[in-house]
Amino acid sequence: MRGPPQAAPAPVPSGSDDWDMWRYVARRLLWVVFVLLVISAITYVIFFIMPPVNPVVLFAGKSPTPTILATVSHQFGLDKPVWEQYLLFVKHVFLGDQYGWPGLGFSFQYRESIRSLMAARLPVTASLALGAALVWLVIGIPIGVASAIKRRTLVDRLAMGFALFFVSAPVFWLGLMFLWIFWFRLGWAAGTGYYGFTTNGFGTWLNHMVMPWVVLALLYAAFYARMARGNLIETMGEDYIRTARAKGLSERRVIFRHGLRSSLTPIVTMFGMDLGGLMGGAIITETVFNLQGIGQWAYQSVGTGDIPAILAVTLVTSFAITFANLVVDIVYAYLDPRVRYS
Amino acid sequence: MIGLKRKTAGLLGMGLALALVAAACGGTSPGPSASSPTASGQPTRGGVLRTAISSFGFTGGFDPTDEYLGLAWDFYGAMLRNLVSYKHIGGAAGNALYPDLATSMPEISPDGLTYTFHLKSGIKFGPPVNREITSQDIAYAFERINDKNAGAEYGFYYDGVIKGMTGQVNGIKPVSGIETPDATTIIFHLTQPTGDFLYRLAMPATAPIPVEVAKCFPTGGGYGRFVISSGPYMIQGSQDLSLSQSCSQMVKNPISGFDPTKQLILVRNPNYAQSTDNLRSNYVNAIDIQVDANVSDIFNKVAAGTLDSSLADPPPTTTLTQYLTNPSKKPYLHSDSGDRTWYITMNLLTPPFDDVHVREAVNFIIDKAALQQAWGGPVFGQIATHIMPPIMLNNALTSSYDPYKTPGETGSLALAQAQMKLSKYDPKHDGKCDIASACTNIVMINRNYAPWSTMEPIVVQDLAKIGIQVVPRELETGAAYQTIDTTKNNIPIALNAGWGKDYADPFTFAQPLFGSAALIPVGNTNYSMVGVTSAIIKKQGLGVTIPKGLSVPSVDSLINQCEGQAGATRQQCWVNFDEYVMTKVVPWVPYLWATNLTITAPSLTKWVFDQFSGYISLTQVAVNNNISVSSLG
């Protein structure tokens, strides 16, 4: 007896694209781990094997005795062979140490776990980087687009003048000028320092972040404006744009639907890298505005020979950049169907 | 103590300033110093002293047992009390000792080996300990110093001085040379007469420490965020520290008012009784010290009145120029003796500096006036003519003693050449160093930023006049020090060196800088290798050799001689020591006795400098800013 007719097999969704993507992501994540290991090893060699200053002597007082040197060396774990120190470091990163996971050791300078110091500083840097990124996108891209559309007009010249000025203006100078004008002379802006919104309220946090955001963003906005302008002008000369116009699409639709999408793809790549880099700290902006973030910490740690802190910041920055790079590549494939995960 | 040498950023900022300031401040005398009102009105109690620093830069995590940073000692002056202490004022008077926790100065046995103190009653630890301070708490501080795990950075002031103290003990153990027969008596037994022992008892590491809290921090630096007050001020939030929690819990919950990356807020200790203390005035209700990595911002805030004073960072050029040239601002610039000597050090083991006549010639040829200008002029310090800053010798030896005097302190080719002619390196007797292998390509270590980089061409050119050709190697501060403090490097000459006192006795210069006991392979501070012998080289593994036929002078017996004396005899002994080192050993060219610069706002109504710490006196200054303590934190 024949059974009921079997339902025709449902069309198997073509999962090969998804599978490719996940394989790609997994491969890239492994690559991230490898890159971090290499970077940590290089950092280790630079700062532990051939340090510019010997941290033991630095933290043993002005007139160290051999006993003190030995004690400090032991406390810092520097009395073990370097290869053992490095393997311990890697082990602690993956499995955690006495302070938790990931184990990043303790700061020579502050005698405190790197994790807690990092946890206190990451929100500061994240606040600065994300806020500034938003500002530079909001300022930079519209200016670049306007400049490209109104090419060779006053708008274009003003826009490119803006870009030239802020590309040329050093951030430390710009920061000091902003502080002098808007805080010291006019009293419009709050002064320096970071005031977390969980402890001081959103308004206070915002007040103290606006100037750093703007100062940091102006440099990037200038770059993005120039890039957006160049890309859009190039794209608007492509054949498919001419085709779109020939089909009778409105100029607005041609620009925003067809021109802009394709011209902004390279900017996504740049944005990911820039944001990743900034998560490692914007040293100058953080210093000028007294934002105790990752960058300022790295700078101080180099000066004080706080090697575990330098190592931790290097790792975080490397991770942020490689991870951002990965995200960008994935997003890129969505934006540009010609890109495949292979 | 360690001053600002690790504050690279601040010094870089200062460096930028110097060239411009030099013109503005040449010959300009600084504003009021040591102690003076800076605004109308008498000091009143209240308000909050608001100040900032680019980085705390602690060397021992702010743990009193370990910490060797002068700035930290400034804070301890407001937080901790010792058996004897200072009035925390400026000038030579600021170096005088008075009983603090003790009822009076100690009874000292005729042989100088036993010191007996009696403690005042009614002095309590701050919250959360809240109990009376006993002699056992002071003994415990010494037991911590003696524990090798604690890493006491200046334990050498007690090791081998107090019986039973070696700094090598594993764990907290009683010290045989310290007796506490009852809660208010403490007796120290010394191994040898030590004329500056009272100064050593005024060091922060010897202030009482409550075992209830400190037991949780057996290794160096840990107690720094949990320091319990015995003085007029405590870390804000101390009262919230629970003594009932386990050590593993406590270490995770430091006192809230201190975050070494951000701030230190000191508020009044409710258990402090002013009636027990006639050394400190304690005008302000609180002290708010913020970390601000932007040095310019600190001084802008002082100018804007949102800070009452700078703290330890040297002012940037533009700021300094304004305060030096504007009569209305000048009273707010304070220049006080930093009890620090900047010097060029010469290695007694390396040619041509292994010849005393060459070293004397170098002393005569260096244009010290030009070096002072390279720093920015007299506001940055007085030209040094010998080893110890005058205040260290209670002005018994001032700049009037100048064994290498030249007109205008600009150097003298004739005098230098006359000395060079006596040297074995001048066989032609032309007043120049003639032997190429000894007189050329001599490595000179220096720092890579101003004023050191500004001084460098002056020194290079001066030395060239007498045939000494040096090759400068410029390094970052820490690297420069570590290059010259590693003996096997055998660096012939260095321009980067400076030394500040730990306490106001010349021993703190003599022993580490010229004593053979300081000679160790790494971390050596006797850069000139004074007193080195073949036996010491072998024993310590210094990795150097003594040139054949060279007899390296030693001053160990002189140091021991002075150390065993007290009072006026001791002072004269150190005067003789300084003169002997300058004329017989000649290891240095001292060129500047540095000042510390502070800028205050009009809201600071009484300015006082703390000569011991070298910074603002937190317990003697007053403000009128009406800031409330509740607004802090």
C-alpha cells in the first residue's frame, strides 16, 4: 500500500553563505588570538627583556639595598626566568589569576590589580571614543557630501577650508584653545576631568565630555569630510550613475540611493579602524582634558616603568583594533555584495 | 627622598618653559617664601584646600613603611604623628624637632645608646580603629620595617642601628632592641651612637601602625590605600572600613577617599585632639588633592580660583613669566629651598677623572652662571659652591665657601689650566688634557630634555677648553639614572644627577653619595665610586677595576666620625666633611641648590612651606574659599 504521498522536500535554504560566514568569523577570531599572542610576546621582549628602565630599581627607593632589590623583584615576579614569566602571563590571561579573569596581573605603580584599574578607565575612554565618533560622523560626512555635490562652489571651498584647518591643527593646541576660550574666558563649558554619569548624573557627564568630543572629533571629521568628498565625486562619475540618471531618477535619489552607499563603503573600513584605535586611548585628548582613560594611563605607565600596565593596554588596544577590523570586514561584505567570505 | 625626578611630563613641561623664562627671570627674586600671608586678612579655620598634581608617582604604593616619595611625606605630615616631629614650616626652623606623640624629648643614656620615650595619653587612631595609640603600635611599625617582605625602602636608616634590626626577618617578629615595658613607654637600644637618630624617628615609616588593619597587608605597598590616621586628617571614608571583615574581604574594599589614579581627599580625623598637638595649626577642614595630567590645566585652575594652590609640578613657562613680571601676581609665586643639589658627577676610576687635578680643573672651567641661566635663572635655585645646601648645615657653610671661585661664577680658563698642568694627562704642560686615549671620546650621560639638554653644550664647550672631549648620551630620566647607577657601565661623567635630603642632616647626603656601603652593582648611588676597593669590587661584584697605581680616596671614617657626634660638634664635623670632599676628593661639580616653586591663588590666605617634605605645608596653610567638606568625593 502506498502511503500518503510524501510531501515534496522543502527547498533547503542555501546555507552555504551562512556557513561560509561563520567559518570566516571563526578563522578570523583564531587569527585575532594569534595576533594578540605575537603582540604580547613582542611587548614582553621589549619591556621585560630589554626594558628602558629596570622597574625593580625604579620601585626600590632612592638608595636601594640588595635586600630591597630582591624583595621587590620577588614581589613583581621578576625573579623568575623570562620565559616562565611569559608563560605564566599567557596562562593567567586565558585562565585568570588571583584577581579574576582575564588575569592581567597587578600594577607596579598602584599595587592594585590591572583588571580593576582597566575597569575604571575603560568607561572613560569608551565615553570619549564613542561620543567623538558620533560627532565626527555627524559633522564630517555631511560636509564631505555637501562639498562633493556643490563642487567648486563657495560651499565646497568653505568645507575644504574647514578640513584643511582641522587636519593641520594639532589636537593639543586645539584642546588648550578650547579650554582657554570656552572654559577660562567665557565660562560656557565645564572644565577638565571625567565625571561618570552613574555617580554624577548625565548632565554633569555630558557637560564635561562635550569639549573633548568636539576637539577629538574635529580632526577626524576633517579627514572624513575629505574622504567622503573624494569618494562621492569618483562614484558620481561611474557608468551606473549615468545609467540611473538616464532612467530618469531624481538627482536626490541618484546621490543618496546609488552614489552615497557605494562611496561610503571605504569609510566604514576607516571608521572601524579609527574607533578600534581610539579604544586604546586618545593620549593627547585624555591628557589635555584630564580624562583618566586608557591612553593617559599608558603614557604614565611608560614613564613610571609600570610594565604590566603597558602590556595590558597594548593587549586591549590590539584586541580592539583586530576585533574592529573583523567587524568591519563582516559589515563590508553586507554593504558590498561583491565581497565574499573566502 | 625622591622628588620630581620621575615626573617626566611635568619636567618636560618645565623644560619647554626654561628657555623663555630665562630672559624674564634672570636676576629676579621670587615672591614671598617659607611663610607669608598672600592676601589680606588673618588665617581662619575652615574651607577646603584644593590642589592638584600631574601624577602622584608613589614608589611604595603610599604604604608608610615603604613610601620614599617626598610628596607622600607631605601628605603623611597631615595624617600621621611620630614620637618626634616638625612644625611643618619653612626655612631652617622647619628642620627643628619637637616632641609629638612623646611627652618630651627622649631621655638619652650617657653612652648615646638608649633612647627612652613616654607617650602622651589620649591620642587615638582615627576611624575605624578608634583606640588609644600605644607604644606597641610604634614597635609594630619597626617590626614591619624589619620584615623583609614589607620592602621598606629606607629601612637602612634602622638596620644595624637599632639592635635586632637587619631588614632580613621573615614576617613580623619582635625587635630585640625595642622595649615597650608599658603602653606609654618605648625604649630603643642602639648598636652605636647615632647623632641623627631623632631625625630617623621623625620619618613616616616609624609612625604608629594599627595591627588590626596592617596585618592584612604583609607585603610592600598594600597598606597604602588603608592608611589609618594618627594625626589631624584622615582619608575620607575611613570610617566605612569594616574591621570585622576578613583580610581577603578588606583588601578588596580600600578607603574611598584615596584612589592613586585620581585623588586623595583628607578630612578631619574626629579622634584628633588639638590640645595634644602644638606643632600643627590645621586651619582647613579638608584637603582635596586631584590628579590632573595636564600641568597647564592645574595652573589655569589656580589662576581661575578653582584651585587654591599648585602642589609639586613646576609651572609652565608662560605661567611663570606672568608671575615673575606682573607685580600683582608676584606675591603668589613662592620659591623655597628644595634642599637639593644638582651636580656633575665624575667617576674616580675612569681616565682622565681618576686624576684629582683634572677634576679640580673641571670645577674651575664650568660656567655655573650659564648653567643657572639654562635652568631659568635664580628663581630656580642658587649657584651651588659645595655639596650640602646651606640649610642642611644650618647655614654654617654658605655660598661664601667656594673653593673653586671664579669671577661671576662663569669659569676661569687660567685657573683650570693651572690645575690641568699638574695632571698626568697634561704631559705637554699646556693646560690641556693631551693624552688622546684618556681625553677624547669620553661618554657623558645626560637627560634628553631641558634644562639638561640646554646645559649640555655649555658643559661640552667648557670641557673642550681644557682638552676634554666628551660625547653626550641623552636618555630619559629613569634610563639615565639606571645607566649611571649600574657600576659595570663605569660611566666617566654624568650631567643628569641631583640629590635631595631625606631629613635635615648631612648624613643623608654623605652616606649614599660617598660612602662605600652604598656601592652595589645595580642601584648604586655613589656614582663617583668614592671609597671603592678591590675587596669591595669582589664582594659586591661591581664589575669594575681600579686602574693600576690608583689610590681611591675614602671618606668612610669621616662619615662614621660625624655620625657618632651630636649638636654643634656634629654640625662642625659635617662642615669639615663638606670641605674635605670638595677639596681632597673632588667627585663633583655642584652647580645648583634648587628651589621648589609653588603658585597659589588669592583664596589661600596663609602660605607656609614645609621644609621637611619640600612642599606646601598642609597643616599650616589657610584658605577662605568657603567650600564645604560635603561637596567632596
